[in-house]
Amino acid sequence: MRALVTGAAGFVGRHLVDHLLSEGDEVVSTDRSSGGPDVLDQDGLAELFGHHLPDVVFHLAGQADVARSWTEPATTIRVNAEGTHHLLAAARRTEVGRVVTVTSADVYGVVTADELPVNEAAPFRPASPYAASKAMADLIAQQAHVGYGQDVVRARSFNHFGPGQGEAGVCSALALRIARCEVRGEDSIQVGNLDARRDFTDVRDVVRAYRLLAMSGRPDTAYNVCSGRAISIRSILELLLSLADCQITPVDAPDLYRPVDLPELCGDASLIRRDTGWEPLLDIQSTLTEVLEDARRRLYESSPAD
């Protein structure tokens, strides 16, 4: 399979490229930071696709920071929604075989207790500008199939984490704060809402799901990519603190709370399991151990030499 990955320099993109290569696929990586076309540059995307003629495009590029979306909503919507339109149009112009678009479980927004675990038929109730932009992207991808007959598979990913993630991810953010305490000899970290419950999956399981969707997913179908189990942020923090080299006390910091924070979001993965056979394989405690080790390594590498 010849695959082209947008956003290849990002957290998930790097892991996806590694996985595709390990499976023997031919991979073309593109990212704006490495000189690739902007997602708003339809002609540039079409030129790229026409040159490489990929069998499948994995569309991961976008504005993924929920907090930033509150201060830059227009930019978030342009990049995530309009960017998806331009990418799909470029793929149609160059007859790309299949596009896997990655949106987000945030499209479901405020779900009620009786809707959990949420399945793909749940209505969209986006609670942040980021979530709204991803809901738009999801609908644009659906319309591309209905209106143009384009082969598009939609992946609605729930929370994913792992080594290499930036501080926009809650697990990595907590791990980096703990690692800084270890280095500086401090005894407390600031934390936001610890009561929220989320569905976490190791990023390496997530990218495995994306490849399986490229191979076996049904066109014009949305798939939840999730573990099917919710865990509180408090439990994640407790697991990380149990791995710390010193005693650390969490301190509540209201400025770290989001303007809108859903009490719980947990997904139903039965559809992707049925159509592709995918199951998450990596357990959360092992991944958190890797995340903390990665945070320590990054702090060490960024420290000035003696």
C-alpha cells in the first residue's frame, strides 16, 4: 500500500508513519513544518497527490489544541473544517483511492448518562470551538461521499496518549509537571479538573486502527476508535504519582479548568471491532510508565549542559 500522511510531524502522525513502515507500506510524509503544502492550499495538495499517486491518504493535519480553539476559534474552524474540504477536493481531482479522515469524539459533546458508551449514531453536540470544527469536518467528509461518491472513511478518535505527546494532552502534561518536580526538588503540582472521566487508548493502538480502517473500513462510515472504558483524570494522576521519585501533592488550579468540561465521555468500539477485528492491546499503566519516562528524558535533553 502506498500511503500519504498529512500532519506526519505531529504526535499521532509520527506514530502512524512508524507503524505503516513496520507493515511494509510505502509512505509519503507531508507536514507544513517540513515544507509541505498548507491544508488550505488545494492546488498544492493536488500537485502533491498527483506526483505521488497514493492508494490512501490519512488526513491527520489540523489544529488539535482544544484550549487554543477558545482563543482562536476562526483559525481552528478554517484549518480543521475548510482544510478538510480542500484536502478531499484535491483527492478527487487526482483520483486518490481512499481517504481516512480523523475527526474526534469531541463531536458528541454533552452526552447523557443513558447514552454511554456513546456509539456512532449519537447526535453531535459540540461544546468547544475545536469540537465544532471537527463536527464540520466530519460532515464535510460525509457529504463528499454522498455528493461525489468519494471513498472516505471517518475515524472518530477518543483520547489517545503515549510517548512523544506534547502538553496539550492531559497525561503528558501531568507527567511533565511531575518530572519537573523531580528535577527541581519541588513537592507540588498544579492540576485542573480531576473528576472528568475519559476513554484513553495508547496512540500505537490508535494508529493500528487507522491502518485497518484504510484496508477494511466501509466507505461513508464513521468509526469510534476507543477502548470502551472510562477512567478519571484523578486515577491517571494517582498512577503517575505512584511512579514518581518523590512525594508530590496536587494543588487545585482554577485557571487550568476548561470553560466547558464534560463529566464523562466513553465510546462504544463494537463497529470497528466488527468490521476490522481491531482491539486495543496496550494497557494504560504500562503506557503511563512510558509517558513519564519520556517526560524525564525530554527534560534531561532540554537541560543546559554543565
